[in-house]
Amino acid sequence: MTDVDQQKTNNNEMPFVAPCRNLSPWAPFRWVRLGVRDLVQAPQQSLIYGLAVALLIAIVSLLAWMKGSQWIMFAMLGGFVFLAPLTCIGLYAISAQLERGQPPLMARSLRAAFRRHLGNEMIFAIILLVIFLVWARAAVIITVFFPTDGEITIRELWPYLGFGSIVGAIFAAITFCASAFSLPMIMHRDVDSITAIVTSVNAVLRNKRAMFIWLTIIVASLLLGLVTAFVGLIVIIPVIGYAAWHGYLETIDAEEFPRHDVGITSVPRSESNAT
């Protein structure tokens, strides 16, 4: 932390929310390209991380199927959308090391990801866990609309599919707005969880078209990972995590907040307009 950053902290001059930049609707594709670049630069660390996450998802899904039912398994897979940001914390640190020209070390990434920011990350994790538990309960309740008598037709499935889609979309939208940029900001800057979440929500609402495309890319990528029996997630998870980090750097103008040593310099102001 520099002397200027320390003086700002001591004077309690930190803003409540960091401003965001105006994004092109196609900006998420640039983030994905940068994510692929980071994967190529750190293949071993990235694939090990992706394998660990893919195995975790596969094991949880298998247990849900064996001990419960297919509906519990589907609810767990849907709930992963809410908890996914937490699985990418170590990837943010790897991306930061690459941008700083440091060799990407897994031990350093995990230490930077969890040890240095554990308090704020735990608060954020609790928020996501509550949303996930409420979603899981809602998913169970919605199964009452699933027809069980006789031959099931598409018409009979509409109430179940309709209510399930509406409820899932509401929970997913809330989670996406709150987590799109908040965790990278917590790792990059000396900021509390509430400020990071409010900043993320503000940035998403001000860049609706770009963020809709980004959400579509995430959902499509995760579905691709599922239809490949979780194997595709080994590559998809690192790319999405790295892309989210680059998206944060391009979107959020967090210069007013002291920077952690795990972070890197944000996109210059001259490249984008702050709002």
C-alpha cells in the first residue's frame, strides 16, 4: 500500500461505490479471449484447478442422485450457478500473477485468495450460501407442479417448467448482479464486501447488454461442460474465471481504493469512459 493509499484510508475518504466504465456489448468476447490466453500461459495450474472443481461438481451430483433423486441432482447443478464465483477465487490470483509477470504458483494463488482476504470472502460466501439454500428449498417446492399420474405430456409439464424457470431466473439474476465483479474487487482492492457488492450491481445495471451476453456465455459454457459429463469443465472453469478477472479490470474504476499486492493496474482511464 502506498503512502497516498494509506493517507486515504486514514482519512476515511473511501467512496461507497466504485464507478464503472461503459462497455461495448461485445466486450465479454474479449474477456474470454484473454481468459484463453491465461490458460495457455499457465496450463498446468489452470487444468489442475479445473479438474478439482469438475470432480467436486461430479461427486456432489452423483451423491445427490444416489441418495436422493434426479430432481435433487438438478437442483444441486442449478445451485452451482450461485456458488460458482467462489470456485474461481484462486484463478483470479493466477491471472493477477500473469499480468504482473510473475510465475503462476498454485500455493501463492491459494494463499493470496483465501488467507489475505478471508474475512470479506467469508461474508460473501455466507450471502451466496443463503441464496443457494433458499433456491434449493424453492426447487423442492416447485416439484409439486411436476405431473406424476399417467403418461406425462408437454402441456402438463408447462406449469412445472414455467414456475421453475421464473424462480430460477430471479435467483440467478440476483446472484449474478451481486457477484459479477465483487470477488475480483475484494481480491484486488482493500474494500469491504458491501461496497464490492454494490459496485458490482451498479456496473451490471449500467451495462445491461454486455452483461446479458456475458451471462449467456457463462450459462452456455457450463451447459457444455455438463453435456460432456463434466470433462469440459476442466477447461471451461479456468477460462471463465480468468475472463471474469479481466472483465472486472476493464469495467470497474477502483483507483480510489488501496490496492492489494495480488492485484494489478487497472485499464487506463483513457481507454474507457467512467460513469
